[in-house]
Amino acid sequence: MADPTGFLKYDREEPSKKSKEERLSSWGEVYADVDPGERNAKVRKQASRCMDCGIPFCHSGGSGCPLGNLIPEWNDLVRRGDWAAASDRLHATNNFPEFTGKLCPAPCEAGCVLSISPASGGPVSIKRVEQTIADQSWEAGYVQPQMSEVSTGRRVAIVGSGPAGLAAAQQLTRAGHEVTVFERDDRLGGLLRYGIPEFKMERKVLDRRLAQLRKEGTRFVTGCEVGVDLTVEDLRAQYDAVVLAVGALRGRDDTTTPGRELAGIHLAMEHLVPANKYVEGDGPPAVDAGGKHVVIIGGGDTGADSYGTATRQGALSVTQLDQYPMPPTTRDDERSPWPTWPYILRTYAAHEEAGERKFAVAVKRFVGSEGRVTAVELQQVKVQKDPATGRREVIPVNDEVETLPADLVLLAIGFEGVEEMPLLSGLGLSLTRRGTLSCGADWQTESPGVFVCGDAHRGASLVVWAIAEGRSVANAVDAFLTGASDLPAPVHPTALPLAVV
């Protein structure tokens, strides 16, 4: 039984970060190195804040964790110092807690009962507890390869090595299937490797988990674009089932703002991917913020990743633009009542380091000289819906124009879905209006024996949803190949987070 008054005894505490100077001088993770014993003692107190409430919204798929992480259970195990049991309970629902502990924005904390009122001191620091369990699991040797005791003789191809593909691969390998993961890039991990900066998750974290998957028997093939290097005909002939975990990497562009054709204006991923390859040792990036005034358009995660990357590359200035007004710092119960995901100002570590953010502004035009961007002209705007069409409109509120120097402009305005690829046409699959791949209740696409999961099915989403869909599609593939499955299936293809509509 947890301590129901723990939240009254202990304040919520965040892990300490390295100094700004230290963070900006390296690509390493932003959090300070702490002695494991000291770390564990502090986190045991944080876990003690869990109330063991009657209805744990934190692990509800709608309002909290789509994986169904058994959060009250492992909070209490951590409180009591039983790290081995806590590791077992955490890994029972989550293949990669070290990924989610570092990268997930923690909808579980938004659903925590202690989030109802600020008077509670804030929700349980679930993400910190999860990350510490994961760290302790590796340090103590609790994480070991889990070898299947049976072999079904069935072969499964998984296209894409992001979190959804890796979760499906691990589950199916452990069920006794022969699994091969195909990745078109030169290294494994998808966005975990080339989309997420090193300062958010160091690559050694990914590589040690990949080593576990290899030891369990999962086979990996890199530098192979399925549908080109491996034909669809050979794919179908060699494998009994196919899982498409190809992501939703088609970046949204700005095709209407005057001056978009100028050199020096890029989609954010054209900046992040070569920057991450540079950290891997692949040489200087083609798009580098060093010595430049950088303007980032878009206020989300990708924009924040570009922000932190630009400062580490030595940008002269970094400015992030958001069309919407600055959100409130606390939950507005009328707009996003508990336990929905709150609409609040989210400040990332990168925002604390340098630069500035501007809200309720939009670019009127890009200004250039000799074919390259040199500045952006901004206007104050409001965003509203057209009453006739229901479409979102961005309307200037006055005629005043502000000019910002800009040698590099990065567009971080979202993703439009799955990229067009020969594999899809070869399988006879087309994209939905949202740019995703549809499936039935069994995760199977219109092409028999071909399944889909992750961002390719859901659209750009959270790492925790990708892992949940990977686990669920593994259940469906296992049942397809053997007639039934005991693998967990935490989410249905139609599952959505709780929201106000």
C-alpha cells in the first residue's frame, strides 16, 4: 500500500540539469550526472507522493498512458526500494522504458489525480520514476535477453526501425517467429536516431537496447529500401506477414509566403538529420546554424529540437515563432479540464539556454539578397476559424511589421503523413486524406497479410503511442500466423486520447 499522505510530506522535484555553459559546449544529455545511490534515494521520495488512488487515471489509455503502465504498482515498489520487482512490472507493459522516460511528454502525469489542483504540489513525477527504474534496471543487470523457447517457423518482415517497429519486432521474436527488420537508413532507430537530438537521448541508450534485440534473435538489415532494393514480389515470397512501421516523415511546407524560394529556408528535418549524423561521426552537416541568425517557425517539439541544435552549433541568435498566443502557465479547466492533456506553456531545456520565443506572430514575407534569405518580416496575428468553411485562418491584427535578421529559417510546422514510396504502390495501398495508412480492427491493411502501426497509421504522434501500437500489432500478427495470441494488445486501432471536442 502506498503512502496516501506522501504528497503532503514531499514536494515535487525535477532532476537537476547541467549548467547552461556545460550543456551548450557538448551534445550530451542535459541532466546532471548523479550518484546512483543519491538518485535512487531522491526518487523513492518522489514515488512516495503516489496516493494509490482508487481509479488510477495515470494508466488509463484515454487520459493517461496508452501502454497501460502499472504506475501505482511500480511507484509503491520503488517507495519500498524493491527495484528488481519494479523493473519487472515496468517491463511487463513497456519494451523500452528508457526511451519513454527520456522522450515522452508524460500524459500519465496530466492524468494523475494530484493534477486536479495546484494545491497538491503538482502530479507525481512519474516520468522521473520511470526513467530511474530503467536506469537502475540496466545498471543492476536486470535487463537480459529473453529467448523464445519455441519456434513457429513463420517469418515476419518489419519495415522501419523506429519505436513502433522495434516494439513489434521484440514481441514477435519472443513469441517464436523469425523476424527481420528492414531500415532504409544506414543506421537503425528511425527518428530515435536521426530525429531526436543527442541532448535529449544519447545514442548509447538506443544501441544497448538494439544489442538486446539482436541477442534475442531479431535480424536487422540496414541500407535497404523495401520496394526498391528488395522487391515487393520477393518480400511477399519470403515472408508470411509484413508490418509497415515506416513513420510519417513527409514534412509540411510553407508554399504561400512570399520569398519561400530563397536559399537558406529548410524544413526542420533537413537540419536535424544531418546534425544528428554529424554527432554520429559522419562529417559536417550541410545545413549548419553556426554563425547565423536562426528563425524557427513552429512552436512544437520539432521546433524545440531545432532550437537546441542551433544553439549548440553556435548560432548568433535563435528565435522561435508561434502563431498562437502564449499559453497559460497553469491548466485552464474550461479549455482543458483534468484529466485531459492540458493546454499550457511548455518550456523545454533548450529554451532555458539561449534565444527567445515570440507568440501570436506570423511571417509576412521572407526577405533576401542575391538569392539567399537575410531577414523575415513579422506581423502580429490571431488564429480563427472561418465560419463558412470551418478552416483555420491566420489574420493580421494590424499593419505593423517587425523585421528580424535571418540567415537560416527552419520550418517546423508539422508533418503531413507517410512519404510516397514504391513499396506502397507495389502492395496496392493508398494513403488516406490524412496521409496515413488505414487498417481494420486486426491492424491489417487492405493488402492481406500486411499490417501497419505507429505514425504510419496514426500520424505523427508520441513515442508511447508508437510502442503501444507496435505491441498491439504484434498480437494481431501472432494471431494471424498461429490462430491465437497471448501477446498483450494495449490499444485498438481506433483508440484516441481523451480530449475536449
